[in-house]
Amino acid sequence: MAGEAPPLHRVGAVTDRNPVPASTYRLQCHGLFTFDDAAAQVPYLAGLGITHLFCSPILQAAPGSMHCYDVVDHSQVFDESGGEAAFRRLATAAHNHGLGVVVDVVPNHMAVPTPLWHNHALWEVLREGPDSPFAHWFDIDLTGSQAILMPVLGDKIGRELAAGTITVETRDVPNADDTISSQPVVVYHDHVFPIRPGTEHLPLPELLEQQWYRVAYWKVASEELNYRRFFDVDTLAAVRVEDDDVFRATHRLLVDLHAEGLIDGFRIDHPDGLANPRQYLADLQKATGGCWVVVEKILEADEALPSNFECDGTTGYDALLRVSGLFHDAASLPRLTDLWERVSGSGEGFAANLARAKEEVVQDMLFTEVNRLVSIVVGVCDGDIRLRDHTRRQVYRAINELLMGMDRYRAYVEPGLVPSDEERQVVLEAAERARQRLADDEQDTLDLIVALACGDPGTGEEGRGAETLPQPHGHAVTTEFPRDAPNTDALRSEFMVRFAQTCGPVMAKSKEDTAFYRWNRFVAVNEVGSEPTIVGVSADSFHDFCSDLNTTWPSTMTTLSTHDAKRSEDVRARLSALTEFPKEWESCLTELHSATEEIRTEQVDGATELLLWQTLLGMWRLPGTTAGQHPVSQERLAGYLTKAMRENKSQTTWTEPHEAYEDAIQSLAAAALQDERVASALDEFVALSMQSVRATVLGQKLLQLTMPGIPDVYQGCEVVDLSLVDPDNRRPVDFYRQAGLLAGVDAGSGNGLDAEKLLVTSRALRLRRDHPDAFRGVTAEYRPVGATTGHAVAFARAVAGDEQVTAITVATRLLSGLMDRGGWGDHTVFLPEGQFRCLLGGQEVTGGQTLLSDVLGNLPVALLVPVN
């Protein structure tokens, strides 16, 4: 990517028609916080300094949805949020206050709701089969050889039929045009399914046999599900937006609202699930005439967004890793590692933990996806006599190991295009990792799978003659495809696409949703887009990242908290203190363990106990904050622990809960919340680390808001927010309190960490809003500012070509180490020449080599602007 001229649209070449935001503010809209509720908060948000509202998905979702990623109708705006009329009122209110609107888009999947008729497209497919106009919408088999699996039964179908729980009834069914029609339906408790016309008078067993779908025992899904889904979620069916008709139908309303000026940009959910992310983004840019688009792409630490993606960047997890990492002290790792190994009883590193989780996910959770890949390859081999000696077992083993060998969400290869060397190398490196686990007779099968995954010669149309099939482990075999061989090009193309689509779920479910809940050495880095083995980022590395971002993706989004985050930015900031006070944390843990010895049973494992104590610390009392007035409630903690234990999957799962184990953990947690010794130990550590936590909370926020990229503020995070993984982080926000606090801050009153964070947030956002050319797009410059100590990180933002800077950010990092060395003392920062005033503390300083003690007054951060 370095040295390559990026496409014009992605570097912020904006027009009045499609402006790039200066900042966004994420709002979760649903039935309990409607578009009209959001509109009521527009004056406050405009006063905060943002330039764009960032709305969660707005299209019609399943009834009662609190997140709206379960879309059922792309032609309507979610009625529970107020419908299109209310969305228009929100957009009008935003525009009246000078704000734009960005919307979350879910192109990858639709809900399989209960009752099913809420998804009219899927209802019609299940009713009419291949004759339905929606038959090409979904990734399902409608050949008639295999009915679409609907795994909803609580027991095997024979017993359910004997019990009479499946019936045929006549129900009033809503149609797409809002009319009602009376239809015969199959009913199983709350589940309602359509009946294929002409079969309604058959006896029930025969009727069920004649449907385009098959109602089945829910456990059958893990082996026989035959529609592509989102990750392992059976109730989210994949949509084929690679089809032009499907793209137009599913995006028509959003594109129309954009054309009307009501939507200014889009955030794309999970593009890695699409058949062709590159083409999708190109289609979206063409449909909108070019607009600001960011993608929810989770990059590994050494991975870059493909330069041929027609978008403005990611949703910012790559920035989160670097910003948060600045406030982690890597020197504490030996002690934290030793502590983890002693408490958990495991010396296994994260890599081994992840490898085991991948194996479990591939062989169990995603068995149906892998089995489909195997069947495709078997079909390819059946079509060419020279490939038929690759057995199904060998193919299964090779695909399994290659999926487990992938170290990122996917490689971007697509049928008909020669993959870049970088993307090919991703697959080849995965193959080398896989090769170590395969037997000798499986090696050439792996070579075949790699060639198919990359679309190498001999695996596509060009293979209709003699071609050389590259062999990744060092030799080549000439494979001659007979001229009269059956044409398996479609299968080869399908394998390329489906293999790439399967890699993402393997990584997500094994890393984020399994290993992150098992390997709990320091859970602040067990975060989406982060890496548990990366603790600590140097100031130089941060500057390098920012400089590269400003050159390559200057209009990308940055973030510290999202609806998908495992912990809010402020919980992670509090946990950062573990790296600054590892010895004291070890003493605290000893006391916590001792205090709960009598109530802790043998079923409590050390790994989960350590997760509990870190969670309690992150959610404990925190002076100067409303969120930290009290420790986390027992109800919220219990909900989190249930999710954490079941995602861990070692002792209990969602489908097979281990009640005794879960009760043991929950009992320990409930007792800990009431125990005075536990409270005393946590209060003592909070008091010890308070100033370091304060510096981290304010420092990471100021850096994120002023670094290159478009900063997003997740709802409520302009003050201290103590939230855990969803649904905890979707709790209501007290905007009226926030507005009152902002008025006090603007009037010069208000104290405590909430007020300080709101001061930092509002001043940085307003500065960005008032000086957009210095912070976004090709006109913005990022200039690192040096200091004589690593405890300060500083940079300037300026308009390209201007000698004078627009602003200078200065933040304190690892405060405890600084205090151990006696404070700032004679340490200085090398400011540009001139006179500067701090927008946060009001102090004025003279440029040049300036004492840090003069720059940083009552706050551990400073935002300097020229006096004149």
C-alpha cells in the first residue's frame, strides 16, 4: 500500500454533496429509543461538537429487536423506531443543527424470524420454492433434492408428530403490500411456516414431505443446515448481494434516502461475509455517486486494508489497538504471565489456546460449512478422472487444516481475477502451517485445496487443456484436463467464494468468541481487533501508525468503544492499571482469593475466577463518575458471566448448560459483591491506581479524537462509561444528565472525572468541527512532536502547506512510572515556535523546548491552539 496513489474518493476528496464527517456519534435506535427520541437529543449532540449522527441499522428488523442487525424487510424503515416518517424528522432535526447522518448497513444477512412471515422474501421462498421471485436472494439449495432445513423442533420429528405439537391451521398472514391474506400454515408453538400450494389437503406427514423446507430437531442444524448463515447463527440467513437484482432490491431505500440528502454516509457491517467485498463496495459507490463509506473490517496487527477497496477505511479497531496499547506497560508482562499460569494452572500460551479453539469450531460449530466445501471439491474431483483419487476424507482433512491455518479473517481472492501476491501469500502461509499436521498422503490434497482457493491455473476455464497446477511445497505437476471433461467451472468458482466466506466465521468464533474468554492473563487486550499477546505500544510505533494512516486512509473511522466491543474504553482504561501496578494487583488477588475461600467451591476454575476479579475491578466504584457510583449490579454481572462462561465452552455451553458449574461461579460472584473484605481490597486498589486511570481515561480519549481519521464516539462515552459486552453496552444513556453536565462544563463548573472527560471530548470535537481541513482528508497533516521522556506522547495537526499548526495534543502515559521517577522534573516537549493556549486548562505556554510541567497543568492532557 505504501507508495501507491490511493483512489480519489478514499482520501477525502469531498464535495458539498457528499461531505466526509469531521466526527460521528453512534446511536442505538430501537423501540425504546426511537428516531424521535434521538431527534430530541440533537441540540445536545450538536453542542458537543460532532458533525454527524451515526445510526444503528434503520431498516425493518425482527419484532422487538434491540440492535436491528436482524433485518426482515429492506423496503421499510423499522416501525418500532418510528418508521420512515420519524427517520425523516431525525434527519431534518440533524440538518437544522448542521449535522449529517451516517447509517449502518447490513448487506450480509436477513433474519429468520418468529413467526417467519415477518421476512416476506423468505416466506415466499419457503412457500413457492424455485418459482418464487425471491428464490435467488438466499444461499440455499432449491433443486428439490434437499429441502431447506428449519431446525426449530424441541425433539426429533417422530416424537413431535406423535405428541401432536405440529399442526396445520389457517392464519391471517401479512403480505408485502400490508394487506392480509388467509393462508393454510404449518404451526409449531410460536413458529409458523407457509404451505406449498396444492399440498394443503394432504395428511400431515405427507404434507411435510412435500414442502420446500424441512422442519427438524434443532440439534440437526449442527450437521445438516443447508443455507449459508451469519457465523453460526441459524436465525440469520445469508443474502446474495453479489447478484445485481438482489443488491438493487436490498439497497434501493437506502440509496434513495441518500439521493434525497437524508443519509450522508454508510458503515458496512461484516463485509468479509460477502461473496465479493471489493465488488460490493464498487457497486455501492456507483449507486450513491460516491459517498463516505467505512467497513467493519477486523485487521490483524500486521494486516492492511486492501488498497483496491472503494471505501474510506475501517470502523477503527486498528486505531483502538494502538491507542489503548500506549497505556499498557509491557514490562509487567512477566509478572502477569506468572500470575496467570499459577492461578489458571495452565502454561499454555495464547497461540496454542487459539489453535485448539479453531479445531473445535471447525469440527463442530461450523461443520455444515466445512462439509459443503468438501462436497464442492468432491464434485470437482468427480468431474476430472485425474483428480478422483483424492478421497473425501483427505479433502475434509486438508480443508480443515487450511481453515485452521489462516491467521486472519480472509484472503481477498475472487473468481476471474488473478490474486495479488500479498493475498496469495496469506493462503500459502496458512498451507505451510496446515502441512505440519497432515499425513504424507494428504499433502497433495492440500496442494489441490490451495490451488482451488487461489483460483490457480488448472482450476478454472483456462484449465480446458494442459495446465501446470502449482504445488506450494516446492514442485509442480502438469494436469491435463480432457477437452470433453465435464465443465466444473461453477464448482471451482463456488469453492473460491465459499472458502473465503468460511474463514471469517472460523476466526471470529474461535478467537473473539472462544479464546478471548479462556485466556485471561490481561483481559483489557482481549478485544475485537486486538491481540492478547500484544501488550504495550511505544510512542514511536503509534506515530508511525498515525503517519501511515494519514497518508493511506485519512478518512477512516477511529474508535475506542463500539456495540461489538468486549468492554468499554473506560473499563479497559481501569484494567490498564494492572500493568502499572502488577505487584499490588497480585497482592489484591491474594486477598480476594482468601476473602472468598469459604464460599468458593472446587468447581470454580482459576481461569474464570481471574476473569471475575478483573471484571469486578473494571466495574467497581470509581470516584467522580456516575457510572462508578456503585459497583456493578448483581444482575448485570450475572448476565455477563453467563455469556462469558458459555462462550468459553470449556465447562458449559449455550446449547448444553452445566448448571452446577454455572451456579458455582454465580454464587462466588454474588457473594463477592456483598463481602466487605472483597470491597476493601478493590477499593484500596482503585485508590492506589486512581490517578493513573484518570490519565489513561483522558489520554486515550484525547488521542483518539485528534489523531488522523474520523473519530466515532459511542453513545454515552463522552463521560465515563462502565459497560461490558452486549447487551450490557446497549443500556439506555441518560442524555439529559449529560446535557446538564455539558452546560456546567461550558460555564466553568463541574468537577470529577465525568466532567473532565466531557471537557476533553467537547473541546476536541469542537476544534475538529471548526478546523476540518487540519483533521481530515488530503489537506490534513500529522506532525509528531518530540519529548525528552517516553511518558509523554504529543503530535500536532495542521493544514498542509501551513507553517503554523492548528493544534497540539499532549498526553501523559504510564503515570505511575513517571511518579516513581519524581514527576516531570526537567523533562520537556519540543513545541513549534509561537504562543499557545490550552483549550482544556486555559494555561498559556511559549513554544520551543518547553517544560512539560508548564504544558500539563491540572490535567494530565493538554490541547494547545495558537493564541493568535
